Amino acid sequence: MLSFHLQSLSHLLYRAHVRLGFKIRFETFFRRYRFFISFQSSPVKRKIRTCLKSFKNSEMN
């Protein structure tokens, strides 16, 4: 009975850990995404996009 209790407790802890890890990952992703959105309208973004496009084209050829 006690071992079963410990097992379920460890399972709950594991799930909480996974959820926490996912939350942290999501938060970092969201921060990056928000930065990306604020970055979207800036002229720097346009420059980078053109650089990336030319880089992709050079890779294709």
C-alpha cells in the first residue's frame, strides 16, 4: 500500500516536472516570438530577410 502511494507520488512529481519544463520552454519560446514580432516591422528584419534569401539561393545553386 505504501509503495503504491510512493509510486503515485513520484508519478505526480514527474508529471509536474514535465509540465514545469514545458511551461519554461513555452515561456522562452513566447519571449522569443514576441521579440520576433517586435522585430518584424523594423528595417533590420528586412535586411536580414534579404540576406537569408540570397543565402538560400546561393545554397540551392
